[in-house]
Amino acid sequence: MEDKLDPRMKHSFRWRPETAVNRKWEDLQDRFGPEGSNRMMNFGDIIEWTNIQPEIAEAKL
């Protein structure tokens, strides 16, 4: 996607490190956390990303 985004989208999704100045990293920031647990998670602690099972081709008939 690099160098292929519309300029407006590129501006909207740019890296903005200034937004993290003095941030409390454990703050939920109005998010509920995984499955409403009300806690922040560290990506390094995640073992499995999803529990959604793949679709079975016959089920689509």
C-alpha cells in the first residue's frame, strides 16, 4: 500500500507520535478491552488471535 494511498487517506492514517506524549499506557482510552474484560493487553502476551472457525465448503450450499 505504500505510495498507493489517496493523499487524503495517507494524511488521515499517518504516524503521529506526538499523540502519545504523556500517555498513560495502561489507560483503556474508552475501550472495553478483550471480551469486555476492561483491561489492556500486551500484543506480546497474545497466544491466539481469533477463535473463529474456518467455514466448511459444504455449509455454503
